[in-house]
Amino acid sequence: MPELPEVEVVRRGLARWVRGRTITSVEVLDARSIRRHALGTEDFIGNLEHSTVLDVVRRGKFLWMPLRTEETRSTGGTAEAMPGVALMAHLGMSGQLLMQDPGVPDEKHLKVRLRLSSSDGMPEELRFVDQRIFGGLFVTSLVPTSDGGPGGQGETPLPEIAEEASHIARDPLDPHFSFDEFYRKVKARKTGLKRALLDQGVISGIGNIYADEALWRAKLHYAKPTDTLKRADAVRLVDAAKEVMSDALAAGGTSFDSLYVNVNGASGYFARSLDAYGRAGEPCRRCSAVGLPSVIKREQFMNRSSYTCPICQPKPRNGRW
């Protein structure tokens, strides 16, 4: 699955290309890719055609495009009116959102094509391509945010969020992320630290790879009990999560899946710079730098794997596994 920095790479690319443009026509080539739109193909197309994309917003790994629809305009909606609906994009394992010119041949696994109003020098088609068909597109309602802030990371401060994302906490890269709220929730969880990091109700957007990387940078073990977590350790952990995700953003993401590309079709390269994840049996870079002979260890965790250094991330007493 794409992780937060990869989805943010897609969001930034889309915002550049589609914000402010009108969807002139929609073509669904495979209805399985809009199966989450319960009212079917005709309703999906009818909601999108002649709608204007106001922004591209992300919270955690959720991605949506608020729309100004014909209905909004017909009821006297102004430029400042709340959009009310959005196009939700779920990338799944292999979903890609690609900007293409009409003359570019269709991709082998093209599922949905959105034609956009002309704009100087910009491609006129947004294509959803998905080999494995685990992802998809659907139109959803927007609801007010619980804290009155923007729905997520975007170009405009709309205080609305896609209904499907309204239950998750803000992520570390969100300007409105509250450390105090995070610390309160993590202390109340009474579980292992990595389990709390993967809980989208505590903090969103952190998957298995970035959890291991943030814990390594913060020198914390994944089984450390959350109810005994000191505030200083929590600050260090959140800072580490922000740093590792920012580094990944600069490189375009971490995906090990060759099918993952960003909106322009470019692969990410941050996987080459990971310090913990996937490095079992290799020297810990931090320990090696000071002459300590330590290697990264892999352990089973929630049907997945965790990677830690036994020296700079020692196992805690009374750890919660």
C-alpha cells in the first residue's frame, strides 16, 4: 500500500494540474473501479460532469477532490460556499492517477478517464490506472471537521472532510496536528508504542515502514508501553516521524512496488535510504558510526515485521507485544 508521503506526492501533483479546472466528460472503462460508488455508473458520471475541482486534499492516506457541482451553482452557491461533495480516490495496491494528453495511447489497465477543461500547457485527461483493481474512485459527501480546522493538507482552508476520513486523527505533516491531543490519546491506549502509531484514531498516515523508521530515529522500541511514555520521548517520536516523512517526500516516496508511480509517472527512491525497515542482518548505521557492533534485527509483529537495533533500541521491561 502507498504510505503517507507517496499519497502526498500524488496530492501535490494533482493540485498543480487539476485545481480550478472543470470535468467536461467522464468515461468508465471498468465499473469495478467505481464499485464503492453505490448508486452506479450513471450517477457517478452525473455527479462529476460539469463539476469544478476546487482543491486536492489529503488526511493520512485518504485523498479527495472537493467539487463545485452544477447543483451548487443552480442554488446560488458562491465561490465561498462549502462544496458539499468530493471525488474520493483510493489508490489501493497499484492505483495510479496520471495526467496525459488525449493523443497518448491508453494504458493497459486504464479504468476511468476524466476529461478536463483546457488550460495552457496542461494535459487534458486525468486517468485512473489500476492493475490489481484494489483501488477505485467514488463520489462522497463532505462533513464539517470536528475541530473547525481544514479537512487536511490542501491548498485551501476548507473546514470540511470526506465522510470516510472523518474518523481518523490528523497526521504529523498536517499544520493543524495537535501534539497535546496525540499525547493524551497515546497515553490512554495502554498498548505497545508501535500499535498506537498504527492506530489511525491516534495518529494517521503512519504505516509499518514509517513506524519502524520513526522509532529507530527516536531510539524507542516498538513494544514500549504507551501508558508509561514520557512527554519528552513522545516529542522526540513525533519529530522523528515528521523528519522521516519529510525526507521521503523530498525523494518521492518509499514504495517497493514497481507499480507505484506519482501523478507524472515518476517512481520514488527513498527506499534506498531506509535505516531500519528491510535491513535485517545489516549493521545499524548509528551504532556503527560510534564503533558498536550491532545489526538490525527482524521480529514478527501483527502478521508483519518490525525492524529494530538491539543496542540503541533496547527492549523495554514489561513490554507490550
